[in-house]
Amino acid sequence: MTIMNVSIPESMKAWVEQQAGSGRCADASDYVRHLIQCDQERLAKIAHVQALVTEGIESGVGRRSMAALKKAAIIK
């Protein structure tokens, strides 16, 4: 692992230390790694949804009726 120094306001430092001290994470570094991982996962989900939207737009106008779409959307 490598070391990175980051400047944050005192209020954020206190928050990180509080979260680390709560037992949710081993220490401040673990908490920050967790936040970064969550952000990476969130961005990956957004990229996936955007790809699906782009695919839908590029597929053109659909031919099914609203009733057919609603029927197909029902999970069995």
C-alpha cells in the first residue's frame, strides 16, 4: 500500500475519527478506503445505467403497445 496525505477541514477529520472509533472500521484509513470503494461502485452503477439508456435510445422507436410493455414488466 502507498501513503497519501490529504488536507481536510477539522470538522471532517473529527467525523472520520468518530466513524473509525465507532467500530465500523479499523481506523481512519480503513474508513477512507471504504468511502472510496463505495464511490467507485456508485460510479460503476451510474455508468452501467447510462450504457443501458444509450442502448435504448440507439435501438430506435419500439413497436409494442403500453399494455404489452406493462404485461412484460410483471415479474413472475
